[in-house]
Amino acid sequence: MQRSFFLFFFSGIPGFRDGAHFYAPLFQYLYDEVSAGRLPLWNPYENLGQPLAANPTTAFFYPVTLFTLGIAVLFQIDPLAMYAGYAAGHFLLAMFLCYRLARCWGCSREASALAALCYAFSGNVLFQWNNVPFLVGAAWLPEAIRQADRMIERGKIRYAVGFGVVLALMILGGDPQAAYNAILCAAIQGIVACRKGKETRKLRQGRNRFSFLCLFSTVRVQLLLFLLSGAIVFFLAAIQILPAWELGMCSDRTLATHRQTVYSFSVPLWRFAEFFWSGAGGWQFPENARWFSALPHDNEIWVPSFYMGFFPALLAVFSFSRRQNDIDNIRFNNHLLILFIVFLIFALGSLGNWFIVYPILTYLPGYGMFRYPAKLLVVATLMIALSAAFGFDRLQRETLFRQRIETALRFYSIPILFVLMIVLFRIDLDIFPAIPNCPLFGTFNAETARTGLLFTAISVAVLSLMICLTIHWKSSPYFLLFFVAIDLATANAWMFAAVPKRDRNTATFFDNEIAGKKIPIRLYRFPVWYPAEFETSSSKQRLTEAIHWDKESFFPKYTLPQRIGVADVRGTLTPKDYNAVAGKLRSEWKYGESGVFERHLARLGVQYVVAPSQIQLDAERIDWANNKSIWKIRNPMKRSYVLFEPNRLAIDVSLQEPETVVVPEQYWSGWRAFLENGNEIPVKRVEEVFRGVELPAGNHRLTMIYDPPLLKLGAILSLAGTIATLLILIFFREDVDGEKTRLRLLRKVRQELRQSLHNDD
């Protein structure tokens, strides 16, 4: 049974997309490796083996991951339950850090709570339950902006160190793009700070006794602090940066074809309507009720809705109305300017290749390797949440602002009711057949779409009326927070798709084959396919049905905890040499001659092919149920394994004459080979992707060990960086009493300055 509600954090596992088939099985595999006393450095079960810890999305070196795995192993807790708690913890962290940032920028407790609520449970953050590394980046983003703001404003070394530590946590948590985006935000903060600093100095011109109170650091000091933060980031995250850099330089991200996928993750302009209305584009799952699918280039791959509450979005828009620009409002206006510029850049950047901003960003060093323009919306959402917090405080203090919001709500409710009447009396179901079927969620369900549209229209109208009455009668701000919470709970709960853990436990075809085998089964799975009935039918339990189908048909990474190898796994940072081999396989699958595809699979050591029953192969066919069949490949490449572990393997070889011994595993730097006498022999690349060694005639026991040098170097640098960071924080910590004295003096001088300005007027 599918569950979709916020409180099911610990009772279910993500039931959709990467959260279901990628990160949950990966976390279970990490748990198994740590339980066995091994570091998960190499993954031999995908693409003939590839680096695992070097992939940033694995996030093994992230302190929270290590802590979570340690607790799970120590107390023998279900790893999937710990994984759910891991994700839930980062939702709470996102709320807390957003609240803290709003408080740091002078917002009240109620306004800060509003910002935290609509940020953490906005569509752009909530849906990252299905992409946990990106949820980690979203959780730490408010703290990165806060540390950068304090570093720029106060010019303190400790805040530069804090900024670097937060960026390092983002990188170690699996989201280097979020760290990059935080640096761009900090650069914008620095530019705005310099501009506003000049205005402040002009305002105080002629009063030399107050010149030392300049609120912003000089450009030179800012650059030095940014350099210090960069050094902290590199040294703390070197254990992840160096191996990931090697993998990235040798991956498919360096190919020109990588840029083509940017369109798949770009956002069309009309989707910004979802910031104000949750039902603007319809609903993607569990039933197909999305009418935006009829539009060209519609993209719901990254997130199916941007909604973060119509009232916070309305407050954010009106918060940019002008205020008096006196000495008390300089800092306030400075923050609003930052919010506006950052939102504009990142919102337009999310359009990807449909607008000029993202192509310009790709000229930044290394930014072109990212393929997620839609991910920039997380930054834009945070800016809207903070703007809403500023607007919330103005709502409580300014009568004119309150009247503007009340008027806007009245005129907002009327159009919603008008749309409701159109839906009731004008929209005809005959327009919906133009919407294509979804391969997973089936035919467009017009009745579900109509019902959902009516529900959202009525709920928005009712909430608009309640909020309008609350504002008019100046009721407690906690009522407004309650209305926003109700709005988000009813509008975005459908995106929190969780499936109970018991629904993920299904038997596999190879259960008997796996038991007691030293070498894993290696299969080739038909890339992406679902039963024909999925596309031609609709079901409210489709997410659970899809999980069962994917597990039974050996969709990666469901095979990872079972130690079943898959020869063609498409995911993040695939080595480009093997990507070329996999591309040939896909081409031969479609257009190759009979037998060529099977011979190449045998060369890769593939023993079985899993594909739809209508496919015909030159191999032994094993009939199976539910439109699935398995073909057994004749004479695949094999070796006599004595030991087969992820980071270590041993084989016995008997040779009549000297020759190159090929191991059907992928070549990668860091693999070392030893003979039984302990002598090390060089490992070389053979036949494009394989590992091979030159051996003399005779009987040999060949042992190969994965020992990545960049990982060891990174570990040393990270240890040194951790020690240096702690020493810097201890040496440059502020004296509490001195800080209080400085703040009292600052308040006293500000009072004198305001009095002096008043006398001049």
C-alpha cells in the first residue's frame, strides 16, 4: 500500500524514482560492507566494476552518513529504517537552518518560522526525499548563506572558516553543485555589500568619529577571506574531491553528448505558475492527471511541483515594495536586494538552455559538468521563503502593507473562484485525449484531474478568505502560520510518496544461483521497460506495483544488496571508456546482426539477459512470467575465482606459455596485482576496458587489490585540514564579554548618529 504523508518518515521508504531504486539499495549495500569490516571503495557489481566512494552521490565520507551507518551497525538496526531517518533528519535540519538565517537577518520568530516551514516543505525541497544527496545540499544551503553574510559583514576569520566547513559538508554529502551555488550566492552578497558600504560611508561623510563603524569589509579583505574559505573546503573535503575529480575527468560528463541532457532537466517558463497554485499543472502520480504533459517540452523529471504556499509567495512579491532608506533600514534593504538578485539569477538559470543565464554559468570552471538546471530552483525557493519572512514582519507592523496584502487576497480569491466556475461549466473532457499516455502511470485520468483541480481551487479560495479575515482583525500571527501549514500539508503531501518496507522484500529468480557462489552472477537487463498494461491502465497503487516490477526484473540498483552484477548501468559519472562499450551494446541490441550482440555479451562475462518476452536472441531461453524472459548466454568469459570481494579478488591461473591474463573486470587506476610470492606486477588496460597482467608459464595465484592513491592522499589532507580548522577556531574565537561590550558601544554610537542626523534635518 502506498503512503503519502509527512509523518511516515520512519515507516516507509521512498517509492519513486532515484529514492526507490538508487539511494535506498545503495545505503543498504554500504551497511553490508561496513558490517563486513570493509570500506566500500569499489563496486564490482555494476558496469564490470567502477569506483564507488569516489562518486560524490555515494556520500560515504559525509560525517552524518558515517554516524548513521555506525549506529545501524552497532545496534543492528534495519538500514532502510536508518536511511528514512537520515532523510527525515535533513528535513528538520533544513527547517532549523532556514529559521536561523531568517533570525540572523532580523526577522521575528514568527516570520522565521514561516520561512522555515515554506522552504523545507516546498515542492523543490520536499521532493528531494527521492534524491537524498540533493536534500543534503538544500539543508545546508541556508547556513552557507548565513556564514557568508557574517564573513562579509564582520570580516572575521572564524566566519570564513565556518563558510568553508559548510561547503565541505555539502560536497561530502554528495552535492558539490549546491556548494558551487552557495559560492555564487556569496559572491553576489559581497558585491551588494560593497555597493551598500559605499552608500553608508557617504551617509556618514563628515563625521570622522563614526567612520570605524563601516558595516562591510573592504574588497581586499573579502578576497582574502574567500581564499581562506576555499582552502578550508579543499582540505576538509579532499578525501572526496580528489577521487571525484579523477572519476569526473574520465567519465561521460566530459563528452559533448552530456550537454544534450540539460534539456531534460530544464524548466519551461509556464511552470513558474506552480509557485502560486499547486494544481497549476496537474499531478504526475500515482495516477496520470497532469495536463501540462500536453505542452511541448514539459519537464517534471526533477520535481513535479514548485508550490510553497500561495500566501508566502504573495508576501514575497509584496516585500519588495519600497521603504524609507534611512540608517535603520540600510541592512534591511541590503538583504532584500540580495534576495532579489539571487532569485532572479537562479530562477532564470533554471530555464537551462532555453535562456541565456545557464549557458553563461557553464563557462564557470567545472560548472558545465553538472546537468541539473532545475536544481537552481532550490536557491530561488530559499530566496522566496526569506522574502516572505520580511513581508510577514511588515504585515505585523505597517498598516499600508497590511492593506495591500488584504486587497491582493481579495483579488486573488476572485480569479480562483472564476477558474472554479470554468472547470465546473466550461471544460469538456474531450480536450484531454490530446494528452499522451505515460509509460509508467498510464492513461490520463480526466476525472482525477477534474476533482483535484476543484479541490485546490476551493481550498485556495477558503484559505484566502480565512487569511484575509485574520489580517483584517489583526489576529495572532500564529493563525497565519497554521493556515500556511494546512495549505502545504494538503497541497504537497502527494509528492511525499513512501512505500512500506515490507513491500520491497520480494524473491528473485536467482536466489538459488546466488547462494554459495564466489563469483557474482552478471546479467544484462533491457534498459527501461514496463509492462504494456502500465501504459494502458491507471492504478492508485502504481508506485508499489512499479517497485515490485523493478525488483523482479532486476532493475539497478535493486540488484546491489543481492550482489548481482549488471553489465549496463546508467547513472552518475559512468567511465567514458565503458560508456562507449555500453553504447555499442545498445546499438547492437537494436540494429545488430543476430548473434553479434550475444558474442559481445559473452566477451564481457555476461551470463544472462533479462528482457521482454517478445525479444528474440541467439541464446538459451528460460521462460518466465509477467512478460519477462531470461536468456542464458553460451560460453561467457570466466575465471576460476578463489576469492571475490569488492576491493580484492584472487584467481588461480595455469599457463602453458607466457601470455596476457585478462580479468573480466573494468580497468581503473589504483588496482594492484601480486603473485603468490608477494611480487607486484603491473596492471594494464586490455581490450578497451578490461584489466590484464603479463604472466609467465606455470601455475599462479594472482591477487588484485584496489588501493586508490588519490584517496589515500585525500585522507591525509582531510585529516590535516580538520586539525588545522580546529586550531584556527580555537585561536580566533571571540571573547564573549568583549563582543558584548562592542555591541553596546555600537548601539550607543548609532543612537548618537540618528540624533545628529535628526538635528541636521
